[in-house]
Amino acid sequence: RVHRKDVEEHVNKARDILSEYLLSVRVVHEKLVF
């Protein structure tokens, strides 16, 4: 049985990782473009 709180923590952690990844990709993209 999965606790809802654990799922929410996992989702939040994954979202933080994804946002950091997208941010770093954007920075690299801007460096390549300009």
C-alpha cells in the first residue's frame, strides 16, 4: 500500500530535478545561440 504523502514527496522531488534540468538546458542553449 502506497501512502499519498510519499507519492507527493516523490513527485515534488522529480519536479525539482526536472526544473533544474530544464534550467541548465536553457542556459546551455543561450550560450550556444549567442
